[in-house]
Amino acid sequence: MKRLFIILILVFAVGCQKKYTRTPAEDQQPVDEQVREEVMTPAEEEIVEPVEIVEEESVEEERLSAEEKAAAVFKDVLFEYDKYDIRPDARVILDSVADFLNAEKSVNIVIEGHCDERGTNEYNLALGENRGKAAMKYLLARGIPSSRMLVITYGEEKPVCMGSNDSCWQSNRRAHFVITK
């Protein structure tokens, strides 16, 4: 009995659907013209202007260019052996970081202080912290609030170069920037 009732309801629902049939004149018109005729009056047709559709690729390019810009700006700041003074070449990098951060108020950074493998772990942790703080002080002087920056020291624990020579040691004595939102 239940099955018969369900079948009757389905037959009734299908039979009561509104049937739409197209006239032969509608079949010959393109779909765009049909929509325009149904929706617009002749006076409105004159006002219609083409709309430029923004492709997803252009939006993606803008996003990539911002990421590429950040990658170009946030370069490592290098230090001399056993020092945490800001070098003249590092000032240029820090100035561009400050300009970027002043333009992008929603971006926060972590400044990582790093050292080469020479020295004790405790000494390198302290030196790495001083390097991070030196970069932070420079950015503070350029108008970046301290609430947007965090200093972390890794000492000799995260080298960028694994060799034991002057060029590797130089690249490991650095302040590295990590962007956070």
C-alpha cells in the first residue's frame, strides 16, 4: 500500500510539471539575443556596454608579484666574525625591508639570528640573539613597531651552508627574516 501511494505521488509530481516549448522563431535566434529580448527593453539595449572579464591568471600574477617582491626584499643581513654591528651593505637591505613593512601594515616578521660553527653553543646563541636584536633596533629606528617583530636565536643550529670554510662561515653569520601574517 505504501509503495502504491509513493508511485502515485511521483506520477502526480511529474505530470504537474510546467512544460516549456520553444517556438520555431526562438530556435533560430542565438541564445544571447533571446536573453537580451526577454530581459531588456529596446531603450536598455543602447546602454549596454561590454564588460571586461578579469582572468584568474592576472589575479594570480599580482599575487606572485607581491610574493616575488617580498622574496627580493627580505634578503639575509650578513655580519662580521664575532660581531653584531650593522654593516653598510646591510643598511641597504634593512632600508628596503623597512620600506616594505611600512607599505604592508598587515605583515609581521620574525628575525632569526644565526652564527657560524665556531664558538660554544651558549656563546653562539647569545651572539645570534644580539644579531637579531641589532636588525630589530635598526627597523625600530625606521618606524616599524616592535609589536610587528619577534627575535629568535638559533646560534649555529641552522646553518645555510654546511662547509667549514670562510665563505660558508660568512653566509652563516646572518639575520634571516621570516614573514608571518
